[in-house]
Amino acid sequence: MDRKQLWQWLIFATAILFSLYVLWPPWEKIRLGLDLQGGSSFTVQIDKEKLHEQVRERLVEANKGAEVASNDVDNAVQNALNNSDTRILEILRNRVDQLGVNEPVIAAGSNHRILIQLPGANEKTHREAEERIQSAAFLQFRLVHKASEELVRDLFDKGKAPEGYRIARVGTGNFYEPARDKKGMDELRGDPTYLRRLGMFEVPDPSYEFMLEREFAPGENGRRSATRIVYKPHFVRRKAEMAGDALKRAADEPNTMTGGQEINLELTRAGGERMAKLFNEQAGRPLAIVLDGTLYSAPVLNEKREHITGIMRGAVITGAFSLEEARRLRDVLNSGSLPAPVRIIEKHVVGSTLGQDAIDSGVRAAVVGSLLVGLFMLVYYAYCGLLADLALVLNVVLLPAGMLLVAGFLRVFISQGGAGAALLQLPVLTMPGIAGIVLTVGMAVDANVLIFERMREEFLAGKSVRAAVAAGYDRAFYAIFDSNITTVISGVIMFIFGSGPVRGYAITLCAGLLVSMYTSLVVTRMIFDATLSDSRSQAYRMMRWIKETAIDFLAARKVAIAFSVGVIAVTLAIFAWRLQTDRRHVLAVDFTGGSTLTFDYRARAPLEAVSAAAAEAGVADALSQYQTAMDGSGGVLQIKTSQDTGKDKAPIAQALTAALQQRLPDSGFRLVAEEQIGAQVSAELARDGLIAILLSLVGIIVYLTIRFEFGFALGAIVAVFHDALFTLGVYCLCGRQVSLTIVAALLTIIGYSVNDTIVIFDRIRENLKLDQRRSFAEIANWSINQTLGRTLLTNLTVFLVVLSLFFLGGGAINDFAACMLIGVVVGTYSTVYIATPVTIAWHRGRRPSMGGPAKK
């Protein structure tokens, strides 16, 4: 063994040890995405419209009611935006941490967005997180009108009650209580103009606001009822005397008088000084404590005295809330108020049961796909196939190291906010990521097949075994390198413009390809060199299903092109018609916006009954569909709608779940996943998906122009355009929806189609240099026949793997596999009948300059 070989083995051993170190122990190092372990994910963005409104109101108030120039408002809004992101991130991190979720992810994104992921969160935690995230925690201390008690007494004497309430006499006092049932009150409060009308009810002065304090009804012996809720009215000044920055900390304590809870507020030194001043100047006057526009309590300023060196340092919130409500209020107060309003623009919820089903289906697909490919290589190539199978195993072993390195490189292209990832922490594994791993199994043997087929040619040419092995690797190198790099280009662009699971898929795809290049080009050759005896004279045994052919493929190019144009035109016309008729049947919520709810069930109910239940829930545009893997596992019901709320303004998930369970109790429907995407996000996803495809094509055409000639690059690009449009048209013709996952599949098809095309182009380039007599068309036909066996075999291995994903994968992975199945077949066809004819047409039959002098 020479020094070069020794270094190769040392590097190989180091890579193995490093990868095992990164992976071990797997139950600690492998981090599962939300789609595999269940949990919640929110994308939060600053609400610019509401911020603009708030800033304008503050400036008008500071300007004593005079209007403010729009430029001044815009500048103030921009200043608030520039200074808000970090503060909002920290506040939301504090609120999420208080939920007790294991390893939550809170990271800043672009365009004033924040991603929040809660692995393993159940439905209750999800709902509580949603409430905490959207709470502004805007705390104010406001004075109550000096004559508030007389004004309120006058209301009761005249029998006046605000909209939605009626007078209730409890014990010796008068209060208000709701005049409608809970649904009616929720519907009324859902009216955006209602709070404005309520605030203006019988106010003595526009500078005051009518507010209701929720409390337990008075009971016997001075104690209050723990069941009956009443409302005490107050006229509260709109201008705040103190804001939330006066608060140091909040703590919840039991209220011995009511049996409920109260929140004790500890103020900062400045807040205490302000409170002491208020106490001295306004003693005996109620001070309203208002949080996010809701009046929680209005204690009189002499009710609680806690003096420290002459400074009042405390206040108390009392009210009708439970222990859980008190703790939530305490946590929100302690986390601080948001400097700008935020809204949830994207939401994903996945139940743990659905996540386990995804893991099971992914593992089954990986095992079956790997076994099929491994068995085929062993049968077809014997000993060489055994080395290819060993390379597959090594791919799996080295993949963690590859993923770590690729993820580190790809993160350069995106902005990372929040806490950075650990230096040796593997990327999060998602279901599309598992699909990427499975797919690279099929694509990994592509290089081995190319090498072995080259070796076969050298054996037939009469070379010695060692010389044939060396020539096989040397001659296959550039075809393997060029074809894999084009797929990696697609993967990098997929990562840059993708999000979430699509990025996970891009990482595993790129890592798998790079690792497979190393194992097939370097490691297997090292094993050949170590095991091949100089005395061996017999060629390695290999099967040969496809003999030498002399088919005139290009003779049918006009018919093939006409067929392709016809299929693309018809299928895309149908696609466009469906898009105009009902785009939700064609596009997933990724691109239309809306909600996708996934339910598991004990027994199937007719879709007509499901639609009736949805209509009863106030969901008029519900699109229902049962989904199962091809092996019958993982049966779920998916309901898609453009609505965010159902009947009585109830959240869409709550409304649909209640309707299904009440109307169809025997089916046992249970919500296991929820996805909500806002219209703004869906428009951005559609734009980014289109940009990703176009940039992928540009990257490929630039690379191929450098490596070959523009004519070859043009042929490849026309072929991949053909493959993308042909695949998209046929896929939609099957009644399936286009989603972000399908964009990832189309990008993969683009990369893999070029992979096939480059192998033929590489052989054409080689033959042009070897044979100066034949015409370009004759050289092309000859090259296609020479590589026909390799083209069919490599596509067969990928087809086997994708077939396992199709039959064993459920949901989005089944859609991905269906798209890939079409793309693999179409890519094989276009390599022969589209790419090469276009290249020949560009050169007008002349030989390219790379092959020597131009010649007909």
C-alpha cells in the first residue's frame, strides 16, 4: 500500500468515526421535526397596519388632537419596526418558555417575522400558546371618573344597559349580566365595531370610556359566589397615568374572600414613585388596571398600602378568574408588553399519532426501497453489485456527517435569528427529509452503474482487469460529477427559497448525493485496489439484459416532439381551466391560503355527510378527501377550506371538530393535525416556488454552457422545461393538488433529468473527439445506443425506490412519489427524444467545435 492509498484509508476511517460520533446515541442526537413527533408551529409577523394606526393615534394625542402629517407617521412606524424585532423575540421567548415545552424553537426570520416551534405540544398547550403569542400585554393604570359611582347609579335608576347586557340585582347591589347565551355573546364580541360602541355607552365626556369589570357575584356572609359572574360598570379615563414599564414583577396569590385568585403587582422604583404621587393626589379615587383593553380591576387608591422608604411599591388585580387564568395573566405580565402588535400568519399543528404514522411509513419505504435496490444490484452485477451495496450501507453511515457539513454550508445563504444551532448538531429530520434519504438510495447506485457499465466496455475491448477497472472509474468521473452537481444546484436553490420541511429535504438530498459520490468514486475504488489481484485475468461477472443496439432514435424525433407538445398543451389547458373554475381543487393551501384539518377516525363516513357537517359548522367551501397509503395504512380525513373561522366566529378547527363529532359520532373523528396559511404567506410561497424553478434552470444552463457548449445547455434546458410541464400536466390530470412538496419534486425531477441528459452528452462529446468522420446526428444516435443500458438501469433503481415511497408513504409523501414516478419516466424519454434533437437542431446538423472542425 503506497502513501496515497494509506491517506485515503485514514481519511475514510476518520469520516466514519466522525459520522458515528455525530450520530451516537441516535435517540439523543436525531431531532425529529414537528411532522414526525407532533407539536405546533407558528409564524408570527408584526401587524404593520395596526401598528400604523396605533402610532397615528399616539401622535395625534401628543399633538393635542391635531392631525399629524403622513410622513411623520410613516417615519415613526419605521423607527418602531427597526427597534421592535429583538424585543418581540425576547418577549415571545419568555412567554413560550413558561409553557414548559421541551426545547422550543424561537427564531427571527425576514420581513419582521418570528418562527415558533413547540415540539410535542398537545392541543391544550397549542391553544394556550396561541393566546399568549397574540396577547399584546399592554398594561395601563387609568383613573376612574370622580363621579363614576353617581353616573353608574343613574344608569341603574333609569334602567339603562349596554348592548348585549341586562341589569341584574344581586343581594343589595346592581350589576350587569349577559342578555344572550355564550354563543350569542361571542358573536357580538366578534363584531369589530362592538367594543367601540360599548366604550361610548352613556359616557359623560369623550375623554372617558365605559368599561365593565368582571367579578364573582356577591354571596352570603361576605363571601362571593364561585359560579355566578356579574359585571360592574366604570367610567374610565382613556389617558393612562402609568404604563406597563412601571411593572417590576407579578405574582398570583389566593384571594381568601372569594376563594379565587388575585395578581399582586410589584412596581419599579419609578413606578412606585408615580404610584405614591397618585396616592397623595388622588386618594380615595379608583385606579383602573387595564390589560389589552380589558378592565381587570379598579381598586381605590387607599385599599393597599405598602410603603418602603416612603414610596408605594405595589398594586393588586382582583377579578373573577381561575387559578389557571391567574397564572397565565401573571406570566404574560412578567414577560412584558410587546412594543408592536403581532399576528399569526401561518400555523401548523400535528398530533403525535399522525407523527408516528409518518415515521412508520417512512421507515417502511426506506427499508423496502433499499432492499429492492440492493437485491437488484447484487443479482445483476454479482461481486461489483456487492461493492455497490456496501457503498449504500456506507452512505447511510456517512450521511450524518454529510448532513452536518451540507447544513452548515447552506445556512450561509439564509439569515438565522434567535439562538444558533450547536456546532455538531444534526439538522432536524422531517418526513420530506426521510423521502430525500430514500430517494438518494436509488440515485446513489446511478454512479456505480455508470462505472460498472464503463468497466464492461473496457473488458469487451480486451483490457486487463486492473486496467479496465481504472479506465471505468476515470472515464465515468466527469459524467458522474457533472450530473450530480446539476442536481445539487437544484437542491441548493430549493433550500434557499424553500421553508421548513422542504429545506430538510434539500439538505438530505444534497448530502446524500455528495456522500454517494465519495463512496462510489473513492471508497469502492479503494476496495477494488485492495482486493484485486495482479494475477487476475477473468473479467468480473455481470448480467447484460440490454445488448448492443443500433436503433435510429432520432428518426422518430418529430413524432415524439409532436406527441409531447400535444400532451403538454392538452393537460395544461385542463389545468388552467380547473384553476379558473375552482383553484382550491388544483392548488393546496400552500398557494391559496386557508386551513387544512386532518382527522383520524374509527369508521369512514360518506363524504356527503362530512360536507353536510361542515356546512352546519358554517364552513361553506369545505373540500373533503380521505387519504390512505397504498398499503391501506394511515387512513385520515382531510378537510380544506379558505376560512379561518366557522359558525359564531369560532376557530375553524373547533367548529369543524364539534360538528363532525356531534353529527357523525359513530365515525369517531378526532383532530390530529391543523395547518393555517395566510393569503400573504401563500402568495410568497407561490412566488418563491416559481423563482426557485427559474433560478434552478438558469444555474443549470450556465453550468452546462461552461462544461459543454450553449447548444448542449439549450437542449438540456428545453428537456427539463418539457419534463416539468409534462409532469405537472399529467400529475394534475390525475386529480391531485399542487403543493410546496410538488415544487420540491419538480426541482428534483429537473436535477435528475439533467443527470440523465449529461451522461449522453458526455458520451457524445467523447465520441466527437474519437470519430471525425460521422455526422453529428450519427454520433448522437451512436452515443444514445451506447448508454441505453445505463439509462434504463439507473432509472429502474430510482423507479424502484420511488415506487416504495408511493405504495408505503402517506399524505404529502404519496403525492411527492406520484409526481416523481411520472417525472422519472418522462425524464428518460426526454433525454433521448427532446434534449438531443434540440441540440442537433441548434447546430443545424454541424458538428460542435469541441469535436474538431465543423463538418456536416
